Amino acid sequence: MQYQTGRMGTAEGIGLAVIMTITSVFSSSPSFILEKMGPLAWVVPFVAGTLIISAIFLLAYTFNRFPGDLVAITEQLLGKAAAKLICLYYIFVFFSIAIFLIRELTENTLLIALPYVDLNIASLWYGLGAAVIVYAGLESIGRVIYLALPFIIGLILFSLITTYPLWEVNYLFPWQGYGLNTLVENSVGLTGMQAGVIILTIFAPSFQTARTIKAAAMFGVGGVCILHSFIFVVFIMTFALKAGSEKILPLFEIARLVYLNRYIQHIESIFILLWVTIGILSIAACLFTCLFLLSRLANLATIRPLIPAITFITVELSRLPPDITLVVKLASKIYLSHFFGALIFPIILFIAAIIKGRRKKACTYVR
Amino acid sequence: MVDNIVFKLYRSAKNILGYQPPSIPSPFVLDEQRPYDSLPRVDLLPNNEKSLADLAALLRYANRLQDFAGRMDTVLRSNVWTEHAKEIHLEFAALEKQLSELTPVLLRYDQSNITHNFQRLSTSISENKKILADIYHLPRNTDIIIRDFSIAGTPRIQAFAVFIEGMVDNDFLNTSMFHPLMLFDDSRKLYNNDFIERIIKECLPSTQAKRSDSFDMLVASVNSGATALIFDGIDEAIIVDTSGWEHRGVDRPQIEQSVQGSQAAFSENFRINTGLIRSMLRTSDLVIETVKVGTRSQINCAIIYIDSIANATLVNETRRRIRGIATDYLGDTGELMQFIEDHPSIPFPQSLSTERPDRVAGHLVEGRIAILLEGNPFVHIVPVSFFTFFHSAEDFSLKPIVVNFMRILRLFGALISTLLPSFYIAISYFHQEALPTELLLAIAGSRENVPFPAWFEIFIMELSFELIREAGIRVPGFLGSSVGIVGALILGQAAVFAHIVSPIIVIIVASTGLASFGIPEYRMASAIRIIRFIFLILAANLGLVGLATLLLWIAILLCRMKSFGVPYMTPVVPKTLSGYDVVLRGPVFQQWSRPDALNVKDQRRQPLISRVWKNFNRRND
Amino acid sequence: MYLRPVIFVLCTVLTLIAAGCNGAQELDEVAYILSVGLDAAPNNQLAITYRIAIPTTISGVEPSQGSSKKSSVVVTVIAPTMTDGRNLLNSIISRSPKVFHIKTIVIGEELARKGLSDLVSSVMRFRDYRETIILAIARGSAKDLIVANQPELDVLPSRWVESMFQSYYESSYYLRADLHQFYKRLKNETGAPYAVVMGINPLSGKGQAENRPLGEDKGRAYIASQIPRYNGNPVEVCGTAVFKGDKLVGFLDSKQTRALSILLGDWKRGFMSVEDPLLPTKPVNVNIHLSGKPAITVDISSAIPAITIKLSLEGEFTAISSGINYESEDYKVLLEHQVSNTIFEQILDMLSVTQGLGTDVVNFGYYIRPLFNTIQALEAYNWNSKYPEASITLEVETHLRRSGLMRKTMPIRED
């Protein structure tokens, strides 16, 4: 196989957890959630993060009793047919995330970075960028993200904090927004968007111990959730409810507002470096997982010949929706359906593990 | 089931469509689960009580022997031998018998001493040779010479001399040591009286000669260039000072100048180079193995490492790779490294090349391996990580704050030299809103009379800068350095006046070139020069999107590379303990451990408190 | 061995090159528009004035035809919308006009009174416009204003705008009113948008026809184009334009703007000349600033909301013409009282004007937000309708702490 067993550490794990969740930071989610929930929107990333982290912790408990990765455990607990079905389901999950990411990235490029580029060139370019990285393997993806993480976080925080003169705290009140009952349905959507964190369990044998997976989930997802929530808070303080619900790219708009003096303004072009890197890496990670699961399903020896074909299919599928509003609508519906893979299925496995593993002892940690 | 055409077709389709990857051996990865990586711990010897009992028995025997000798002394002096003869005989026989019983204990005690250094010489010449072979890891160590000879006299005395070739003065050895011992007066009877004293006083016309009976002093002197003479039947050795390695006959370093620090560099002679390294690291654990490379003309290639630190798997792998080169003639270390590297086609260097012995010594102590080829003054050190290329030779001789500032400056320079021209092109073509208005209008105004597009201007100026740099290497003598930068700037100024380029391009290209000179390693700077052009092409085509994509691809490439089994971006990713010397450097008294990624045998380099004087009260002496 | 990667790279490079330059433009192929002016024109059209920069003036390079000392050129186009105007501009200017360096949008008074919803919707949607653009209302027509603007200290008019709005805090007679706060107050539940007022001064040395000296303040209050002066750039910036929704409803003059900036907590410092309490013909100059943000609380328990404002000012003396020893404690109290009274009256005057217009420029509605639990409750309360009747209680407290370089004034010798 492409990877070496048992060698990825917490650093790569954090990298993978971050890359699957940080793309939602650059999306339109703040404005949608703000429209439905009002100033309570900043609680949503915490709820979504908690749900995802608890799902990973439940699965880590399962790993302590049954060896293998997610598909192998499903085979042991729920049978071979269920394992194949789940494999197919997760292929669908990651494939759809990759398709929507390519489309969103292309749309963002046409909106912000290169307004006059051809749509075909942009989406093919991103497909190419992701395909080259899939050849390199998952370990390299995790490492690059861990390497770039201080710069990413630093740049985002810089642009958030330099809009300090425009913050008006009272716009975070009335704190219940449109009512507390709106919290549940919106958190479900965001949790589904972060379903990719299951990647940590699909590649579980490549990580050193179950504790690595838990630490990676906690720090990676937790950190991104705090950042996401901070972005919500700054967005609400800067734009307030009504003006904020109109924006399509909230973080970009915050970056455009930065005006410290005559020289520190117009910094949003630096952001292009940031979200292009993050976007391509997340597409690559999703494609790699999708191909890996495909090879698990069909017992292929390697995934390398499939990479150009699957990339091309992904790019073509991403061009299907004719306009951006349909893309956003479809994306929100499909991300909602990912909630099953993000939380419900780990709970099912956990319950099955408790029932079946009552007599099994937990294995001790290696080292 | 019956094997008919349906299944045959299915199988042939599967063979065509189902791709089986070619079976190549898995790449070499230096990891932790090997059996012989760490030294066996001395304090974990089993059977502690048993050894205590053995030692007690030996002590009792010694006491008994001492009593017996005292009694013998009084008996013989007081001349009452005849009465006590029988009991003395009996006691003697009993002592001999006890000795034979205790001999296995004695042997076990002797052999369990891991380090021979506190051992005394034995009277048997072959025993001494065996102990010396153990200490110096013979026959792997090929420049420790054991030279057997016999001394003129009646009878002819067998002896051997131990010295390190390359550190001794050969003329002196021949004329003043071997000549008088081997060729003069045949009729001396040397075994009478004090043999050693007679040899020293009568036969060795050398300036310094002393005697020693323990191995630690012998080994320490031989490591410093002395010669030890060991004789058959005598349990002492003569140590003659014959040191004569090359010092300051070697030249100054050509490309690795340093303000403070030694100014010696390697030369082309093999033994001179190994002598220089030996002079820096005077320990018996330093092993210099010689392998011959090339089939038609065999050149010496040395693998240098410290045996008690370097990982044995790494050493074996290096040896395997060098032995596995099959070529006619290999004359250059660069060629050699390309034969044995993990990724020879990627321009980023995977080994550190240096011409300074102090740098080599520093890296050897950290657990790395040095590869030296005869006829080439550059030594390559493996395995290295990406951040090692931004350390310079005198990083540890200056204070931390100064050094950290310089290191950050170098990394910043590397970033600028890669990205600045492409950044300018991307922003000026696609993202014009990122420039401040005055700067934007100033550049736009100055481009008014320039007929070429911006990417062409940068391309021309970069190309001419590279040409000037290449020309500056070949211009002889004192003109060489002045042609370089000054020529470039004057050329740029003239180009601006002729309205071929705009002024800001000259500034950008000049800063880029200067920044690339700040990188200490020449091959890393060359790699960055190459990828700078690819960045230019992508930035002119796709703006910051192209720039970001290529930056990402280069980062993925760096994270995927290995240098002799060690990942290239250690210790940042994958995260390993590093000792405080990766990007920034910590104080010298906090460098406790060697780099974790090298999986060395002995992790600890200095104790936690390395400035012992600080924690004790000052005394008045 | 290298054949496949080489072919792959060649194909990619050829595709990229053959696909065109993706909208890349050289720096000297673009015409940079620095400011835009909008006026109402007959037949439901707009008169759009563009000020375009000439790069060679700032770079010092002489262009091929004879040099002109002007740093920018002004063009006015009559078109129904801004986008159409840009299309027409392309036929007038040789390079492609781009708007991403616009620093200010000037709107004529007549157009502002009709409503700004068209302008605002197009500006917020197109990616080249930012929210840090200054919004200004011209007294008269924007075209005349832009043409008449000849900055003397700055080479570029964009520099003039940026410097002007970076130094507003020296007097706070005008505010830095950008598109961001305009849009935020336009769309959110409470608050009225405001913009800066610019005008052309006749340079005749006569101010506005009638001005009312307010309270004990010796200085007079003006709106832009009313300052009595000779010479200098004909265009001046002074005062605030107040909007209800997207329509202009009124102006605040310089003193009222200063009062507004005090209540917004944005006032950094300012000079003030008050009448000497013991010798009213002579002025006393002080330099005062806020010692902390104003403490504003709104009480909505009764049908009429009650706003309580507590201000605390600090300052120093800069001139005492009469020579009375105001530096000592007994006299200082008088002066502090005088200053407090002046500020008190100016603020109340401003608030009465805004209450009369029905526009909550200070945005007191911001302070009632924590008192509600849900957005529905806040919207149901409808603060904007309750603001004109709100009762306002104001307390101003001044402390004059320093006295400059002199500790007392000795009298001038009488011969």
C-alpha cells in the first residue's frame, strides 16, 4: 500500500483533522447561519466541534477493543455486507466533498482572484494540483499542513484583529438571536460539513496509537472550532445581523475592511495564497481517501493508475450545476446528509462494540 | 467449477485491467525498531549478588595470599626454613589450587569490563594485540597500524608497534625508532635488569619516551599521534612521541569563510584529510573505514563515524550503497553522492558538503556519517535535514541572539530570493489593487517608455544576472569578484537609461540575487535559482493562484523526500525531539541531547547541569 | 524514463499558454479612477464625473508629448447608471478604466435627497469597490466640486483624500464617514447613516449669511462652503449629512458634528474658545479631550425611553487673554463650569436637531440591544419610532488639569 503502517504521529493527525474542517471557515456558512440564527451564530462551531470530537472518541474506544481501521471494524461488528455498504457510503461522502470543494474553489477564484479566467481552466488547474499531490501520499499532506499551520492561523488572526476599530460589541446582543431552538438544526449542517474528520479513523492503523487519534481530533478540530467561532464573533461585531446576512464570503469581506493607515490596506490579495493552498490540500486529501476506500472495496493493489481518471471525473461532475445558487443549495443538502457518516454511524459502531465486546479486554497502549 | 472460456476471458481481462505494481524493494527508512541500536545498559547486569559473591571470594583470596607472602618473608628472614617447609609447601599447593578454581571468576571479571581502558597490559603479546583490536575496532579501522617487528639482541625480542598513520611523522618513525631497534647491536642481552628502562635509555634516540602499564594512557597517547611499543613477555609499554600530522600546511577554506573559528580546510591527500579529522576528534571510538570504489581505477573512499554514537543500521546501509556502485572511475564526491542518494534527480541536496574539518567533527558527534573521497577536498555528511543547510560553520561560536538573528535573516533571504520576482509579476498583472496608490502610479509612470512587457523584463534581467554570475566564476584573478555585483548593477542602470527595463525591476532582481548569496550552502542556492524560473512562469500565467499551487507542490516534495532514510523536514515534520538547534539555536549549556531522528546509540550529549562551576560555592583556592 | 513527465509538462504548459492570459493587464494599460462624482441629470440620468490619475506626473518620467503639470484629468459622462457610464468612459480614455483605487464617492445634494439605493446596491456587489471608500455629499453639484478641487500640498488627489480623513480628529468638525458604517446603519435595526459634507468656498472672506453664536462658545458654526476665508483650495470639508433610510434629510454643522463625535466616543481632542466667565469680551482657549467613553444608558421601562448620558472631559489651558488667574482652584471651577455648559448646550442642540429629523445619528438604539433576549423582541420594540420623543438627561463634567507653560499671568505694565 501507499503508506507505512503505524508511523503517523500527532503532528500529521492534527494536520489532517485541520484540513478537513478549515475549508468551512472560508465558505459562506457564517452568513447563512447568521441569517437563520441571529447573534447566537457563534455557538454553532462549538456544538459542531463537540459532536465531531465525541464521534472520534467513541470510535477510538472501539479501536481499543477491535483492531483495524473503520472498514475492518465494521466487518467484524456488523458483517461483510454492511462493511461493503459503509465503504460505498464513505466513498460517496468523500467524493461529494471533493466535487463541491472544486466547484467552490473555482467559483471563489472567479469571484475574487482571477475574474477573467475561463471556468474550465480554473477547475482543471485545481484538479491537476490535487492530482499531483495525491501521488505524493497522505503523510506528505499531513506534514505540509502542520508546517503551514502557524502561517495560516497567524494570517487569519492578523486580519481579524486589525479590524478592531470597527468592532461594536453590542451587536452580539440580543444573545438568543431568533431563539435557542434554531441552534440544533444549524449545528447539524455544520457537523455534516466537517464529516471529513472521519479520515482519522479510516487510516487508523497508520497512526501510532489510539491516543494519537484522540489528541489529533481534539487539538485539530478544537482549534479550528475556536478559530471559526472567533471569525463568527468578529463578523457579527463588524457587520451586524442584516448587513452580514448578505455577504457571500465573510472572511474575505473582513479582510477587505482592514485599513490601519495608508500602507496597510488592501491586504485581501495575500489571502489568495491561503485559501488556494488549503483548498487544493483538502481536495487532495478527500480524493486520496476516496481512492483508498475504492481500492479496499475492489481489492486493488494500488491506486496510482486511477488517479488521473478519478480526478477528471470529479472535475467534470463539479461543472454540472449551472449557477452558484444551485451549487450552494445542493451543497447544503448533501452536507446535511453527511451527518449520518459524521455522528450517527460512529454511535452505531460504538453501541455494537459495547454489546459485542463485553468480554474483551482493552489492549494496552504501545509505548 | 469447470474452467471454460468464460473464466479464461475473465482472467485475461483482469490481468490486463488489473494493474499489479512492479515489485521494488521498500525504501530505506531509519526507524526505531531495530535490535542493535542502543548500548546495553551497564547498570542492568543481571546477577548482581552473584558478582558480589565472586568479588568477595577474590578479595578473600587476595588477603590470604598477602598473609602467606608475609609469613614467607618472616620465615626466610629468620632463617627457620626447615621447620616450616612442609606447611609452607602445603599452603602453597592449596593456594595454587584455589587459584585454578578462581580463574574462571577472574576471567569473568576481566571480560565483563566493557571498556578496556582501565585494564593493565598483560605479558602475552597476543593478548595485548587482541585487546588493542577490540579497542580500535580492528580490522574495520584501516588507519590504525599494528606493525610487528623484532628487536636486535640476544635473544631476538618479538614486539609490535601501534600508531595511527596520517598522524605520525613517518621519517622520524623510520630513522629514530625502527632503525635503532631493529638494526643495531646484535649482542645485547636485554632481558636482564629493567627491560623497559634499558630500551628507553640505550636504544631510543627520541625526544620523549615514557613507560606505561595501563591501556588508557596508551590509547590516549596513540590517539594524539604517539607510537606505542609493546614487547613480548613484558607487561609495560613504551610510548614515544612521534606526532607529525599536517597542520596549517593545508589551505584556507575557499567557499566557507568564517570570521571566528579555525581556518583549516581539507586538501586532496587522503591521509592528510583523515589526519585532520583525527586531530579534531581524539577518541578511540572514531572509525574510519576505507572502501575502494571504481573497477578500473580504485579510489579510496572513507566512511567516517563514531562507533558508540552512530546508528549501526545507518552505517551498514551506507556501506552497502557505496559497495554497490559499479562504475569505471569515480573521481568526484558529487558524482559519488549522486550514485548513492535517495533522490538523485531532485535538485535539493540530500547531503551536506563541507571542506572544514571542524564542521565535520561537529556533525560526527551528533551521530552523522561523513563520506570522504580521495582526491577531493569536499566531505559529504549524511543524513541531513533541510534546516541544516541554513546553519553556518560558526553558528556555535557566537552568542545565541546574534546567531538567531542571522539564521532568521538567511531564511528570510531564501524566501525572498525564491518569491520576490514572481510575487511582483503576479501582483502587477492580476492583483493591482494590492499595491498602494502612489507606488502603483510611480511604477506605471516609469513604465511609460518601456516597450517590453513586465515578464519579459524580469526574464531578461534574471538571465543577465545569471550570466554575469557564471562569468564571474571564470574571470581570472582579482577581477573575478568585481565583475559580479558591480557589473550587474551598472548593467541594470544602463538598461534603465536606455528605457529597456524600468527601475523597479533592477531593484527586484538585485535584491533577489543578493538574498540568494546569503544561503550558506551552494547547492541549495542553485536549487532555488532553478525553481525561481518556474515560479515566474506560473505567476505570469495564473497570478497568485499559480504561485500558491507551486509553493504547495514544492512543500509536498520537500516533505516527501528522505535523506538516507531520515525525512527531509525533520524535526519540524515529522515532529521529533531535536535539541534546541533547528531554526533557532539555544545556549550551548542547554544542548542536552543529540537529534532524535538519527536514532543514535547514546542520546545524551551533556548532563542537565553542564556548567558545574555555577552551582558550587567559590572556594578560596 | 523521463519521457512521460516531460510530455505531461509540455502538454500542460501548451494548454496554459494557448488559453490566453487570463485577464492579465500591464500596469500601464490601466487607467486608475481615483474618485467618482454623481449628480442628478435630466431625463432620469446621472451625470457621472470621473477623476483619472496621470501616472507620469508622480513618477517624474516625461511622456512623449509635452509635459503637463496636472496629476489627474476629469471627465464627466451622462448615463443612466454607473456601469453604463463606465462603458462610455472606455470610449473617451485610451486605457481600460478600473475602479479598484477609488478613494471617495461624491454625491450631489439633489441626488442624495432623492435616495441612494441604486448607488449603494451596485457598489456593494461589485468586487472592485471596497467598504473603506469615503462617502461625501457635495453642496451643489459633485461635478463642480471635483473640477474645483486643486490640492496644493499633495500631488495626487487620492493622497489629499487619505490625508484629509486621517487627520479629521484634530478638530472633529467632520467625521470619517465611509461606506461600511453607512451600509451597516442602513440595513440594521437602529441608527441613521451619515456622510461627510464637502463644498466649494467662494473665497470672498465672507462666511454664511447668518450664523448663530451658540452659547458661550466664541467660535461660530459652519457647514462646508460657509467658512469665511481667502485663498487656498476652493473645496473644503466640514459638517455631516444625515440620512433617513437612504434619503438625505438634513445637515449638521461643525459644532454639531463635534458634539456627535463626542457622543460616539470618537472625539480625540479639540481646541475650544469660550467666553471668559468674569470678562465676557475676552476668550479663554482650552484644549479638551474625552477622559473615557461617554456612559450612555437607556431606560425602556416606561412608554417614553429615557436616555442618560454622562460625559467626563479633561483638558488644559492654552490661552487666557484676560490674565485672570484661572489656574488656581477657586477660579478654575468657574472655567470648568463654563466649558461644561458650552458642551452641554451644543450636545443638546445637536440632539434636538436629530430628534426633529427623526434620525438617530448617535445610534442610541445600540445600547438597548442587551436589554432584549431575542431579535424578534428587539424588532417588535421599534426603537426608531420612539426616538423622537425620548427624554435625554445629560451630565457633563470637566477637569482642567494642566496650564501649559505658564503658571500665572502677570499684568501688562501700564504706562
